[in-house]
Amino acid sequence: MPRDTEALPEKIRALKKEKNALIVAHNYQIDAVQEIADVVGDSFALSKYCATASQDIIVFCGVHFMAESAKILSPRKTVLLPERTAGCPMADMVTAADVQELKRRHPRAAVVCYINTSAAVKAECDICCTSSNAVKVIQSLKEEEIIFVPDKNLGSYIAAQVPEKKMIIWEGFCVTHHRVTVEEVIRVREAHPDALVLVHPECRPEVVALADFVGSTKQIIDFATASAEKKFIIGTEMGVLYRLKKDNPEKTFYLLSPGLICPNMKKTTLKSVYNALTQMQYPIEVAEEILIKARSALERMLQVT
Ligand code: 13P
Ligand code: SF4
């Protein structure tokens, strides 16, 4: 480990070249990690990018299900998750056995899982979705009944957009986004009446109902960047503020709630990325029979969108 942490970005760049590695980072990563990454994006953009990347090694700065999805789509590549314990509490709220039981109870339903799930859960599903393509994915299905796991808030958002489908929604939620309350929206709107409210669909339906725009992290960044408006209240994890402020220095951004921090996304540091590259840690492994089934759910999603 270099003694001078200021030298880390340089060392990481050199190692990346030497090892033919790709560094990807989710929009919620800390500023320094976003800065060192080759690509920064939302779950959908990153999974698509990794599927076609030419590098042999992918260092995935994000949480476990994201790195695992990259591995499923590129099984021959080495996919590293720099922080072993960076997980997603929402992904842990549903198991493969839970999905099997849902399928037994609703045999005619199509089974859709949010990308925020384990490989074992994906393996039980027909198709995957992310927050940026969920509505399109559901609309693409011929079945009228849809089992959706694990996010009840994203599930409610989809149900409102696609009322012709009968949604059977699991009761999971994101601890970070679910924390945002209607009272907070009202308070922040009162403080900044000329600002637009942009929220992630993982927020509660009552919060989503008060928003001016609902979308994935990338869609929120793109919306604010393209908008002629100058002030925005951001209802997703605070990591997106880095890109928003960098790309829009003339605009003002307010975080909807101080609770919008995902501790798992904040575990990865430049040191973790450096250690990942020097020690090849921590490689993602997925059992062959699970990988094949989970890949079919992810690939079907990539075909729709
Ligand atoms: P995005 O797909 O919008 O990046 O969201 C991922 C996530 O974990 C949101 O909490
Ligand atoms: Fe999971 Fe929520 Fe963190 Fe996204 S913000 S990784 S859904 S806990």
C-alpha cells in the first residue's frame, strides 16, 4: 500500500493498465471512487456495459448484487467486489425459497425480479428489471398476473404505470429510500418553492406521488442536466450529488432528506480499490446451474430494453 494516499489514484491507474482491468462505479459511490472509475452509472447502464467490455478483470465499486450481475453476464471474466461486506439489505429480504412458494401459489404469473436480488433469486425468475426499465419490462410480458420481488415501493410504482396488470408484490424495501417521509417533502418544498423534486421509485408511494419526476439514478442525473430549471430537490442517495454538481455548476441541488445515505455503498474507498487490484480481492463466484438460469433472466431484460 503506498504510504501517501494522495498517490493512490495514480497507482490505481497504473495497475489498471498493467492488469487490463476495468473499474466501474455506481452513482452512489464516494466522490474519489467515482473519479477513478472508467464508467459511472446506474444498475442498468453498468450491467449493460460490463456485458460487452473487453477487459479481463472488472473491479465493481458498488454492492454485491451488482458485481454478481456483472459476473453472471460475463462468467469468464474475473469480477472483483473491493469490499466483501458491501451488500444490499433489500436484496436480502427475499430468498429463492420465497420465490418458489410464490410460484406455487400463483402458477400462471410471470416472475419478475428487480436487479437488487441474489443470483439464486434471479435463477427462479423469468426476467429481471432495473429501476430504469421496470415499466417497459412489465409491459413486454404477455401474462396478466405478475409476481414482483423484492421492492414493494418500486412494485407500487409499476402497478400505477401499468394498471392492466395484476401485480403480486413482495414486501421488501430499501432501508435508505423508505426512510424519506411526506413531511420531509413538504418541508423541503416550502423552503425551496422554486425547486423541482426528483425521486427514485424506491421511495414510498406517498413520497413518489408528490414528486415532479421519478426515475433511476441515471435518469435523475439526465433529467436535471437537460432541464432549463435551476434548482432541484434530490430524493435518492446523496452520491448522485457529486455528478450533478460537477456537470451542472450553475444549478443548485438540495438533498430531500439527511437520511439518504446507503452505508453499504460508502464502504468502498480508494484503498479498497487499490487492494482489489493488487490482491485480486474479492472475486465473485456463482455456481454454474444458478448462473445459467440467472443469466437467462438478465439477458431477457437486455433484449427488452
Ligand atoms: P439505480 O438502478 O437507479 O442505479 O438504483 C440502484 C439502487 O440500488 C438504488 O437504491
Ligand atoms: Fe440497496 Fe437501498 Fe443501498 Fe440501493 S440504496 S444498494 S437498494 S440499500
